[in-house]
Amino acid sequence: MLKNYLTKLLTKGCLLTAFFLTACEQTEPPQPIRYAPTGPVSAEQQRPGDPEAGYRALVNNAYISCGPPYTAYSQTASVPRPDQLLTGRTGRNKELPYFLNGITSANGVELVSSNCLYCHAGYFDGKLIIGLGNEFLDFTGNRTSRSERLGQYVKTEAEAQQWRKWADRIAAIAPYITTDTLGINPAVNATLALMAHHDRETLAWSEKPLMQPPKEKPLPVSVPPWWRMKKKHAMFYNAEGRGDHARLMMLASILCTDSVAEARAVDQWAPDIRAYLESLEAPDYPYPINDQLATQGARVFQQNCSACQGSYGKDAYYPNLLIAYEEVGTDPELAKKAVGKEGERYIRWFNQSFFGEIARAEPAPGYIAPPLDGVWATAPYLHNGSVPTIEALLNSPARPRYWLYPEAPTDYDQQTLGWHITEMDYGKTGAKNPKELKRIYDTTLEGYSNTGHIYGDHLNAADRAAIIEYLKSL
Ligand code: HEC
């Protein structure tokens, strides 16, 4: 037996520490990290699900299982507008705005919790579109003030317990989700911070981080539309979400999922949510399209863009191509961070946790060229939202270095395919007041650069206008 034991130690590379058992066990060599190559991403099998059940789960179920007590919420919330109410909702949900689910805690308290639509539903032309990324959320302020304020309205002991659980978590992640620009979404950093506070094996919450949390400042990320998922073989801009997409999506419920049993319960119907996402189609362009110009644009697109972006219509084809960040030239920080030293601990956490059973975090040093269905609705462009319009995306010298982020999706420019913005001649350091400061998109900041994707630069104005018209038809 001793011989077996020594052989085991020796094969673990523990020759020198064979007599210092604990030291040796603690330094067990970590599994090498697997990164994905650039190039085509292959399809992987997905668990089947029922899209209709998925929609019902999305707008009713407790996948994010904590939040403020309903009684506290109802004293500060305004009555939702009719356009904020959704069909297919049950019980309390019927009267809540689309981005909140009414749930009941284990100790019987009625709570409201933010759902996926908080980030993944947006307005276009006055209509709420499920699956459109909300590019107008404001994460610039510290999130703890609202959660603390709600605490004043808590009455019973059971309510206080639930409110505290939620407020403590918001406080723990607040430093990692405060952005300096309107519209920027901190979901990636929030998830990394929450991983740091959950035990990898048991998923138990820990008040103190169990591994080093991410850098406090989130890198700018824009919210991708859900309808791309029917074509994409991997999730996220850098395609790091491999394997079972439903399991990957459930990572978004990690705010209050504190045990593997709880995570497994959510995972029972996660494939339905995935199936619902996969059933979503891009909306139709709501304004007129010049068909002749669009047909002309289809030819220019085919010659200049299809190799990466795919083709649409009758013989639709999407190549799922991951392009190295050096090649596409767009801001490299997001991709670099995931494949760099800082990303390692999160890859290990994910792959060795419950989530890693059937899914993998496998980032690549690049970005996936997305499908362009409904692209006209998804301004601002590039993964960091640094380019306000398609016109500027296709003409890199015309991209504004500093621009004022629009406050609401109300002023759409049909010529350029983006929200009307104001170009500025100064960046954040020149801001005149706090409101302007948070609205200035400053492409000179780390992570915010608008470089790269110069594939439209060689086109003339007529060809560019034709492509723009064509993109309206996708
Ligand atoms: C706080 C905002 C936020 C919430 C809440 C949120 N997401 Fe996301 N989601 C994002 C952002 C930002 C990304 C892009 C991250 C990236 O690619 O690096 C994303 C990416 C995704 C993607 C990948 C899309 C693609 O094209 O690769 C899917 C699928 C997704 N989310 C599903 C969900 C589901 C399901 C929920 C609820 C359980 C959810 N999200 C909750 C912000 C959010």
C-alpha cells in the first residue's frame, strides 16, 4: 500500500515533497487550460427543450432566487406602463413590469427579482422587443443606494432576512459593476465577481471572496441580441461558451444560487429557455426599404462581407468564424483578458464546477463574426459598443472619437442605422458636468477603442449606401 501511495505521489511530480504530505497535496499541478483556436467553431449537441415552456419559465420562474420583498418594492415602484406588461405571466407577474419576476422565498416571503429581460429586452420604434439587448441601462451609479433604501420598508423578520441576503450580494458586487459610461453593460464582470464569492464545488455563498475577484472597472460590453443564438455554435463575443448552452445561460442565475441542488433544479427547465431563445427571429425593419438599392447592396455584401458574416435569404449560411483579435483589429482587451493570466482562475472555476459538467469555458484569442440578422436594431456596434452607427462601422475614418451616448432609444437615423448621437470634440476629461461625464463615450479609454473592422473602408459611398439598404432587409 505504501508503495502504491509513493508511486501516486511520484506520478504527481512530488518527488521532493513526498515526505511533506500536506505541502504536496496542496500543490497538485493544475490541469492545463484549454483555449479554443480561431477559425470555424463546430456545432455541439444541445439538450432539447420546449420553447413555449421556456418563455413561461423566463417570465415567471425563480431562476434568480433573491430580491427585495414585494411589500418594500411596491412602496417605491410606479405602476408599470401598458407596454411594460407581458402576456403569459401568472400570479403577481401579471402586474409586474417585464424585467421583474415575482417569486416566493423558502421562508414564504413574496419577492421581486430581476430577470434576464432586464438586459435582454429593449425598445425599438416604441415597441418592446424580447431578445433585443437593452443598450440604455445606466450602471454608472453605485447600486447599493437603491437596495439600502428599500430596506427602510421592510417590516417582518422574515422579510428582513430576505432583503439582507439580496442587499448583501448587491453590496459585494457593487464595486465590480459600476461603469463610467451610460449603456455599458457590466454583466461579464458581475458574473466573475459572483464566481469569486461562490464555492466552486458546493456553490455555497461566501461573504469573503474565495478567489481573487476581477479588476473593479468593467470592460465595456454591449448586450448582443438573443436571436443570434439559433445560428451561433458558441456563446459570447469571444465564443468562450462551449458545450451545453442551457447550462451556460444558467450562470446568469448565480447571484443567489447557493447550492448544487438549487442549480440542478433550475437546470431542469433551462433547456426550455434555450429552446425559446433559439426560436426567436430578428424583428422586421419597421421603415421603408428601397428594394432596388437593397438588391444592389446584396451583391456588394456577397463580395465583401459574406466570407465572415455569412449569407442570408434563400441559401442562408453562417460560417461561425472566430477571427483573431490581431486580424479584426477591434479593441482586444475583452478577448485578451479571457485568455490571459487573469482569466485562468475563472476558467478553472467554471470547468470544475457544476456548470462544467456539460459546458466549458474555452475562450479564444479573438472574436466571433456575428450573424447580421436584425443588425439595424442593435446599435451601437462592435462588442464594446464603440461605433454608434453602421455607416461609421463601414467607414472607419468617419468614426467619432468622442460622442454623447443617447439617453433613450427614441431618435433613430434611417440613413446611418443607429441612434442619433452628438459628436464631441472632447473626451471624459473635458466633461462640463456629471451628467455629460457619464454620457461621453470616450474611445481613447482602455477597452473603449473603436479601431479595427476596416473591411468597409475601401468601398465608395454608393456601395456603402447599398450595403446599408441591404442590411435593413436582414
Ligand atoms: C445584467 C445584464 C444581463 C442579464 C441580467 C443577463 N444577461 Fe445575458 N448577456 C449580457 C451581456 C452583456 C452579454 C454579452 C457577454 C459576452 O458576450 O461577453 C450576454 C450574453 C448572453 C448570451 C450569449 C449571446 C451571444 O450572442 O453569444 C446569452 C444566450 C444570454 N446572455 C442569455 C441570458 C439569459 C438566459 C439570462 C437570464 C438567465 C441572461 N442572459 C441574463 C447581459 C445580461
